[in-house]
Amino acid sequence: MMRMRRYLVLAGTGLSLLSGCTSNPQESMPEFHGRNQQGVGEPGRLSRAEWATYLSDQKYLHSIAKPDVRIRLNLADPAQHRFALSRLKLAGKTPENSPYLFKALEQRRQDQVARGYAPGLLPPEANSLVGTADKQEMHVIEEASTGETTAVANDGLGTATSTFPGGAIYTYVDTSYTDSSGNALGDLTWREEFDGGYNVTTNATGNLALTTLKRYRVSSYKVEESAAQGVTDSYIFTEMGIESGPVVNEAPRLGNLTVDAPLDVAFNDNLISVCLNRTWTQDCDYDLTGNLNSVKLPLKGSISVTSSHTFDDTAINQLKMDLNSGVARPDAGHLKLILTNTGGGCDVTDGNTLVGKMNQFWNRVTLSTDKKTFSWDLTGTNAAFFDDGCRQMQDSAKLTALISLPLVSAGTKYRSSITLSNDPAAVRPDYVFKKITVTNSCLAEGTQIALAEGKPAAIESLKAGDHVTNPYNPSLTIMDTAVGIETTPMVRIRDAAGRSLLMTEMHPIQAVARGMVQARDLRTGDLVMTRTGPSKLTEVTREAFTGKVYNVKVGSQAEKALLGEDQTAVYANGFLVGDGQIQKKYEAIAQQPKTGDMLARLPSRWHRDYQLSLQRK
């Protein structure tokens, strides 16, 4: 059944999503140890005859595939099969050093032969999520530049990225920068991850001076195994440069890029705080608590062309017309939100990973009178929205926008693009968004907070400037307060002294043996700290709550300078609990990779591949 679409509103240069007291809980990240390997392909790994065959197979593949459309390869087709094996061989992967990888691909080829896949056929997408609002597996070109915004001549760059919901058992992703005939303009780069797959990014550079052609290509091949889909592969490519008209020597130049939204407007803390279901009084740049299902992104900016080119209004108007008529335009660029802690991503307005509907963006594009400045304005009621599958607590979420730019000069049509992203592995985005975090924790209304003057007060009555008591400092100043709702059942605890507290499952509380822990990790019999000392829990249950939930941040900079780690705490109904700052810390820790035994986590079929990968240089 198709789920109702919900929306996520992000904001600004440094995005911090505060789902406040709601969002889907996530389990701690799996443990990792030495899982990442990356390297550079070497053309010498293919003989002259193999290289010629590789170029021929690549040309054939591009004759049946379309730019900007991710496809699955048909390994029953000899040319597609050879292409996949050549790509892996360029990266140095062989049946000897990656035995299970090649065994799995051979099994996939045999399965496709058994299904009767004929040469020239591209397999259908398995388990398609088209029309749903779920987070999806993604494999996209994140950057495709010919150096239009850099000072270095002939400075091409391509970036590909991959993500899988919940992670993957194994992921291999490569990126190649070539001219349109397939001739390499730089080294193929690759990356593989065992027990990862949440956010795999590779960058390839291209020296445009190595070709006389004026059209260029960025491509990426991926092989992946997941518990949900087994072994699959995919391929995607994009092309930029001259599209039609006479060849000209002047390359387009872009400059004066501005990004006006999202911005840090409330607290000037170099982060953008977007409040989904909780509003921080002092630090909430975008308040969405009035629309409980909203996940939206205000996005506004402009870019100018500084060469003789202008933006091609004819091409832009045709693009708008096609998108609004439901015509697929994969060349329209993309806006994506990727959950880098837990894997999977969401498109703007569309659940289809193959065809992103970008009419939300293009309907808000305008050109200056001289057609030299290209502007976009997705703000207010026109803010872009993402599928609700990405409405989850995240310490790190990636926002990436590839904005396609049609240009024209003296009858020559040219395709360019810019990339806005906060992907730390992308080497040269044109604009860098700040880190996006999604947080989740609060206390139920009516909870009594111990004040510095000795009397308690209901948490909903507290305000910035009030003072609370603290076991490490007689008085801490309340710096900020939050209010919102909680849709997930909350955690109710009771202790041997008869005290009771209701809190969201991610709220931190001081356990005697374990330090600060999230409420969801408490068990009956645990010893927790209270105002009268350690106390044993006699009850830990789940409870639906329809009232308001609240949170506080305590401690001025001067006060915190006198405190130790995890000491910005308050007494809530007598229990010692962390404030919003401690909560954010432990949410982040819960999602960070930890060391551990990789072989214990991997299926045995991948053990040999993993062990051999550690020997590669």
C-alpha cells in the first residue's frame, strides 16, 4: 500500500535538523574495522586488444542506455558482461583477489541467461519503489564539471555516490572521466566497503587538454550485495560540454554564485537548526511545528555566466514544459537527501531513483533580462519537499543538488552544471552546505525540574535565564528551551523510592554503572542517579503520550568552563538527566562506527575477499 507522502523542510548554509521529540528511532550503527579500501585504476591492466574491446563495449552500452538514467546491466549480453569485467579489471579486481565477487557476478549472469535476457536488453528494476515515499537505494553522479567555476584550465571533475538503506554487505563503486568517445582523460577511481554502503563517494579528475573533443563524460559502475536484494550492479553516466552547433574554442565560465537559503538566521552558531516537531526558543532557524508532517527545504540562489555565453531560455522553457507535462527529463539535475548514518536517500517530490521529477525546482527558475544570471527560489510555500522515508534521526545527513545549466553562444548549445553539497568526500562542490543533524529527545509536560533556589517547577514553565540546580554546580543558567510533540511511545520509569518519569526514548539519563544512556536502553533493575543517590528501577515500560514535550539547554559558557564531561544535567522528577546538549552528543555517538571483528559481521562467503582486500596496496 502506498504510504501518505510526508515532507521535510531543511534550511541554510549549515543545516541542523531538529526533529525535536519525534522521528523514527534507529538502532546503533554496526561495528566496523578496516572496512574501507580505495584506489586508482591502471589502464595498463588491460592489453591493447582488451582496451579496444572495452571502448567498443562501452560505445555499445551507451547506444542502448541514456545519459543520467541509472541502469542494471544485462550480464547475459556478452558485451555488457565484458564491460563489467573490464571495469573491475581496471580497478585491479580479479577472480584471484576477489573470488566471491566474481562468483556472484557469474551467478547473476547465469540467472539472467536462464531468464532469457537477450543482447541489447536492459533488465527491469527489481523491487522498484516508484510511487512510494520510502527511502531508497541510490547511485548517482553528484558532480560533473569541466572546470567552469575554477581558475585552473582544463580542470574536469566527476563525483559519484551510492547509498543503501540499512547498509550493504559489500559495495564497490568507481568513477571515470573520459571524452565522449570513451578515451580516458584521467584515472578511474574506485572505492569498496565491507559492511558499509551508507555513503560511498568517489572522485575522478579529467584533463580536458588530452582530447580535441569538446564533449565529456562522467560514468560510474557499482556492484553491491544487500540482505534485501542480493547481488546487484548498476551503471550511470552523464555528458556535458557542446551538445550541438559549431565547435568553438571558448569554454563557458561561471561565477558570482550566491546561496541565500537555507541560512543560519537565529543563533549565528554556524549551524542551521530546522525544528520539525520541537521549537527551540533561541536556536530554531526554521520552525515547522505547525505542520507535523512537513520535511521541506528552502533553497534559493543564483549563478552568472561570465563568458560570452548566455543561459539558453529556449532549452529551459522546453525543460519546464516537459517536466510539467510528465515527460521524463533525466537531464534536469537532481535534489537528494541521503541518510549517511543509516543509509538510503530521498528525492525531491519523487520516489523513483531512475527519473527524478524536478518540476518543483524548474518552475521556480528565472533568468535576468540579459540571460546572464540564472536564479532559483524554492522558499516559503514553494519550498521543495522530500519523501517522508528520510524523516529519521540522523547525526549526519547529506544534502546534494546537481543543478543542470543549459548555455548557448553563437548558435552552439552547451550543457554545464553546478553542485551544491555537504558531502565531505566530494572534493570540489561549487557550494558547501554545513552538516545536517536530526535530533530527538524531550520530557513530558508536568515534569518537575529542580530550580537553584530549591523549589521545583514544571518544565513547561521554564524560560531562558532561569536557573536550575545541578550536582556539580549550585546553579546553571537555562540558555534555551524547546517544546513539541512525540508520536513514538515514550519510556516510563519508576524507582524503588516511588519516583516516576516519562521521557522520549532518546533522552539521556545518568546510570550508575554506564554513565549517560538513552532511555530506550534502560532495563528493570538498573541503578540510576537521583537527587538522593543511586536508586534501582522497578519498572521500565512504553507509553503513548499525546501531550506536549519539552527540553532545555543549560550552562552559560562561563558556567560550562567549570564543568566536566556530561555535566550539563538537571534533576527531573528527582532523576538526574542530561539536557539537550548531552542528548545531541549521545545521539551522535549511537550512530558512529565502532571497532570490532569484521569477520564476525560478514557472511563467510565474503571472508576471503575481505582478507585479500587488506593486502592490496
